[in-house]
Amino acid sequence: MSETPASPPPPTVDTSAIREIAKDVYAILDRRVPLVPNIGIVLGATKALVIDTGMGSQNGRAVLETAKRLAGAREIILTITHFHPEHGYGAEPFKGVAKIVYNKVQADEFADKGQGYLDMFKGMGPSVAETLADTALVTADELYDGDEHVIDLGGRVAILKTWGKAHTRGDQIVYLPDENILFTGDLAEEKTFPIFPWFPPDDMNIDGANWLKVLDACLALQPRIIVPGHGEIGDAAILGDVRDYIADVEARVKPAVAAGKTDDEMIAELSPIIKAQHPDWHFPEWIDFAIRYFSAQQA
């Protein structure tokens, strides 16, 4: 997810904002538009892999048409990095045209929360409601269980990996080992305060400690190019920046909780300090959610 400003532009995927980041590896850039993700299209000799769709059928159709144009006669596969609406609620146009593949934990979370998140997002403003107006929630065609699934695209391998609950219950990366390119979903966003969807009692499926382990595991891959869930494409520094931020918030909250401070007191004290450390990062509202999350872990 990404937070929306007072008068945001419509959450429209601009398929003209496409960049070839390696031979036959493309990214449709989010242009820093709230509720628009970075989207991947990876071509092998026989198959094409699409990574995320944007939200709503119109965005999904636009991404599918772009993928079909690039793929030619190749079979199209779609995977979703996690269940949040702006990443995968444009999947309906792919159903029956492409094979939809992701992990079982993500599928279970989508079944549990999909309609609730659709309703919540429709309340985020007229342009979002319009984008989601005709959205139908569709399920995967193939699920993998366990922590890894390898897709042979024909002369090119894509590895889908999950470590369980972190940003959501079933976050998934897509790694291209030959090109050393990593699509992170919202496990890592560039110059953006990490999204902690900590909404007790309705949604509390975050694991900050595991999130840090996931980022370390991603760093251990030594990726050359990072395509973050949102923000500019970059290198492994994106992963390190997110890891260091999460660890820093946790380290600040622990002694504050031990000193008996309330969540509101911690937010008033710590949020300005943390924000000042990252003056060019987007969506500082998410600092407060991270503080409340780590406070709850100390209780």
C-alpha cells in the first residue's frame, strides 16, 4: 500500500512509463503516483512473467496489453508480490489469458482480507473508488507451498521466494539470478517510510523481526538492480536503507516503552526525530504506525 495525499492524482498505471532495465526485462514505473506500484515484465524464450498489475480492471487491462505486445506468442504468467489492492487487484483481465501463480500463504490472506481491503480502499476518495468500481477479486491458478518456486521462462529463470509474515503474511520477491535483479514488492520501497499496516484489532499481521531477516536475506543475494514496490529503481542500498530504518525505530521504541511512555508520547517525541533523519523520504505518516507496532511488541 501507499498513502494518499489530500488531492492525489488518479491511481492510473501509465504504461508509457516503461523502461528496459536489462535485456528483455522491463519495469513500468510508478512515477511516484500514490497507489501505483512498479510493475515488472520479464521475457524468456517461451514465457513472459508479469509482476503485479496495479489496481482495478482498467489498469490490469493496460498492463496485460503491454505484456501481450512484448510477449508476442509467449505464454504469459502473472505473479503478485502481496495481496494489497494496488499490487494485485487488477488481476481479473489476466484470468483465462495468463496463468496466475503465487504462494499459498498469500492466497490464504487474500481470501481472509481481500474484500475488506477492497471496501477500505474504495473509501479513500472518488478517484480510487472509480478505479476499483468494477473490480472482481480472482484467485490464483497455481499455488506453491514452501519458501521457493522456480519458473523457467525459457533460457531465463525467475525465482519466487517467500519468508512468511513480514510486511504481510505472504510477501513474495521475484529474483532473476542470471541478471541479479530483484523485485521486492513493498518489503522495500525507495525513499519511502516502510508501510506498517498495523490496524489493531482488524489487521495485525506484521512481523518486524522477520522483516529485518528478509531484508538481510535479500542483501545476501547481492542484487545488482532493485525494483522496489514504490519509488525509483536503484541498487542494494535501497534494501539497506529500509533495514536500517526499521532497526532504528525498534531501537528507539524499546527504551521508551521501558521508561513507561505511552504510544502518543513516543510518537510526539520520536516521529520528528525520525522524520528529520530522512528529509527526502515520502509518506512520514507511516512512522507513527511503526512506533505503535514496536510498542505493542514490548507489551
